[in-house]
Amino acid sequence: MTTETNETDRVRMYLRTQGERYTFRELWIRAVKARLQLLDALDGVNDEQAAFKINEDEWSILEVLKHVLTSSGNVA
């Protein structure tokens, strides 16, 4: 088993355990609130700032947002 697989399994178990603490409705509300907070935090960020990377090993704001959007559909 690779380290990446172990990390994926650990994250899945954490999310499953946390998910069991709330009803689907409560989880949905929390997810929507978190997205709204993210949008508020990014208010005023322009395209150049969103694409900026401090170095090649770090993600830009834009990459993080794409990750959030694409990975949201993978959580089950």
C-alpha cells in the first residue's frame, strides 16, 4: 500500500466519520456556507492574482478553486 493510498483512505475515513455526525441537510447547509465564505474571501481578487503561484510547488488560488469544484462531485 502506498503512502498516497494510505492518505486517501485516511481522508475518506475522516470525512465519513465527520459526515455521520450530521444529517444530509445539515451537511448541505455547511457546504453552502463554506462556499459562500470562500467567495467572500476572494472578493476583489483579480485574474492575475488568482493565477499567481509563489513557486511551482504551490497551488494558485485558481488551481485551488478548480480543485474544490471538481472534487466536490467525487465525495460520496
